Amino acid sequence: MQFQKDNYYEPKDPQKQKRIEVVLQALAPAPGEMILDIGCGVGTFAFHAAKAGASTLGIDYSAASIRVAETLVGHYGLAGRARFVMGSALDLPFDNASFDKVVSADFIEHITDQEKYAFCREITRVLKPGGRIVIFTPNLRREKIGNGYWVIRHYLFGDRVPVTDLHYGLITRFGFGQIMRVNGWKYSLKYIDIGRPYLAVLPLLRDFLSLNLLWVVCPGRSGKGV
């Protein structure tokens, strides 16, 4: 489990540290809060939010990831504050209004657009009134540009084009904005590029060049703010 420690729990790489930092800054976990980490994987944000004093619950469809998460939080002495369950983000096994905040990082790109509607409805159901949601995902437009770059390299130099079937649910800010509005969510959007921060602040170009999109959401308040 050294890999998980070095990349998610105590990352040595500055870019991996920054990824955790920007999500936690938006989430702002605090003592006394109950926070849900959806698509938690090995428990990255459940762990870091618990470390900040919150009580956390991570959910993931992978039994293997849940086992790793439980072992790791036990190693760091947080087993009583960070817990994990196996389950579906589209049918959360929790009561209504159970959580003060919800975080879902690098998850929505793994579900279809239709499933995103159910994902949003379930979060609305389990979140307490006035709660906060933080969603972090790769930027579809940047990914398409990156794919085009590798196709050109393949044509010119014979380089192998990287292929993954996992990000079939990538979405633009406009596409996910529509899904959020249908669910009555008010949201703010931040463009994030950890490796090249200037790409996330360039007017007009940031929509195409920033590596990630980060939404902070308040359900029950229609409209948007970007």
C-alpha cells in the first residue's frame, strides 16, 4: 500500500499535493461536520477531511478499494472518524439529510450523462439543507485537444496513442451545468490546472485549456454563478 500512501495520503509529488489542496480548500472540512466522499477509491478525501476533524464516510463500488481505504485509515489512527461502505452513487444507502457536505473527485467522468442526473438527485436527497457539494473532474475540451495531439504525434512519429475506456462520461461545463440546473442547484465554477496554472486563468482559452473543472454547489437555489 506504499503507492497509495505516496500518491494519495502523504503525496510527495507537488502536483498531487496541489490536487488535494484545491479540493479540500473548496470543501473546507470542519470538526463536527459529517462529510460523504462519493467514488472515494482508496479514501483520499474521506481521509484528509477526517484528518481536519470532520467525521467522514466514503462510498465506492470497488470492494478492493474499500479494503485498502479501511486499512490505510486504520494505519493513520482515523478508523473511528473515517468509515467506508461499498455501494452505488446512483442509489446511496443513506437516510435523507444525513450529511453536511459531499465531495466527489474524479468520479463523474466514469458515469453516463443519464446517470449524472440520478447522481445529482441522490446527493440532493442525502445532503442537509444549506449543505455544500464539491465536484472535481477532468475537462472534456482539454481531453479532446490532448487526444488530437497524440493522433498528430502518431501520424508524424509513430507514437502510440494512449487509450482508456474509463473516461466515457467526460463532460463540458455547459453539459454538467444543464444537469445541475435541472436539479435546482446553484453553483460556482473554478478552472483548475495544477501543472500549468496560467492555463486556468487565460480569458476565453481557459475553457479549452484548463485540465480540470471544480464546482462548488448549493442545492435548492436555482441559477448559477461562474
